[in-house]
Amino acid sequence: MNLNVYVGTALLDVYAKSGLIKDASSVFESLPERSDVTWSSMVAGYVQNELYEEALVLFHRAKSIGLEQNHFTVSFAICACAGLAALIEGKQLPALLSKTGFGLNVFVVSSLVDMYAKCGSIREAYSVFQGMNERNIVLWNAMISGFARHACSLEVMVLFEKMQQIGRSGLILEAYDLIQKIPFGATVSMWGSLLASCRIHGNIDLAEVATKHLSEIEPNNAGNHILLSNVYAANNKWGEVARRREILKESELKKDIGKSWIEIKDKVHSFMVG
């Protein structure tokens, strides 16, 4: 990359991220040469400053001169469509994704799921989500947020249950982040799944957070405290184990006969008893 192009791209990126989008645009227009990174940085700058129309105009300008698109530019163009709720414009992009191969890029697909959801097409969003074999936390977040936006509370809970796999993969912090973003409040099942995953991966801090929320929802269920005690035991925190058991003895809590969790070979299973 030409040094002037490199410096100019870095400068416009700083301006855009600082909210000085006019200065960023001036730098962009003054550059005698522009790389694909320069174009994608400018499109991204417009999107980050909520200038979605300007972002799409620049995206089409890049296409008109035959510039080879990268997945960053395409992803931000889709974000611009989502910001404008421009479904007709957005529906033209899947053809480009198919042509360029970006349809398999999880970040591009996440933007597409978000766009469909924001444009009111939740079925299309879920169809795109289902079509991906590999899903990262960004994609899960986009789909769950989409369902939440459309008040599909059951779908949100079902999808989160499937994220137990993420918890078992050690990505429990990401799972916790998703729980916090659910607008209607996480259920007992969600917090219980997270707590059981903490047992597998030894995350004491998050196990305590999950237990706190579970205690608020079902204060008479001793099973949650027992699970936390198991987390302490797995990390050789025997003092905490003894303290937790003392709390249980003093409070005379009973194990809930409702829903419980058990782990077998590092897999968390839920079941009903009683």
C-alpha cells in the first residue's frame, strides 16, 4: 500500500471514530489513490456516524468503478440498510454475497440477519441464521436480539437453550453477555444452564452471579446453592463449600422439585422431577 494511502486511510479512520465525519470525508476525497481498505473505512465511518444513506451512496460508487469488494465493506453496507430499514436495497445484497462468496462469512451473515430483523422480516432472518453451519457469538446475538425486537419471547428462550453448547465450549462470558441483553429478563432455565456451565469450566465469579439471580427468582430452591457449592469444590475452595452448606442448614431451604440440571460427561441435561 502506498504510504500516502496508508496514512490517509488511518487519518480518516481516526476522524470518523472521533465523530468528525466531514473531516474524514475531506481526507477521503483528497486522496489521489485509494485502496479497498480506504473505501471500506469510509463506508464504515458513515455507518458508525449513522449516515446510512451516505454509506450506501459510497458503496454503490465503489461498485460503479469496479472496485473489488471485501467482506468489511459488504457487511457495513448491510448495516446501512438495517439502519435505514431499507429491505428492498438489502435484498439486492444476497446476490452479491453469493457471487463473491461472502455469504459464508459469519460477520457478513450476522449483519444480514440483523438487517432482516430490523426491516420486519424475522422469518428471513431466521432462515439465514439456520443456513449457517458455523455460528459465532455475534451471529447468535443478532438472531436472539432479532427475536427479542419482535417480542418472540419463546423463540428467544429456545434459542438461548441451544446456546448451552456455547457454554460447554468455554464461551460462558459471551453467553452471560447475551443474557444481560434480553429485554424481558432471563428465565430460571437460562440462569441454571449458565450456572451448570460454570461448574464445568470453573468460573467462580460468574457462578456467584448466576446463583444470585436464581435466588431472587426462586428463593426457596436449595438446588442452586448446591450447584454453586459444587463449583467451589471443583476449585478446591473448601472454606466456601463449608460456608455455603452452613447457609443452607440455617436457612432450611428445600431442593426444588421443579426443573433441575445434571452434568454427564461434560454435558448439561435438564429434567423435571416430582
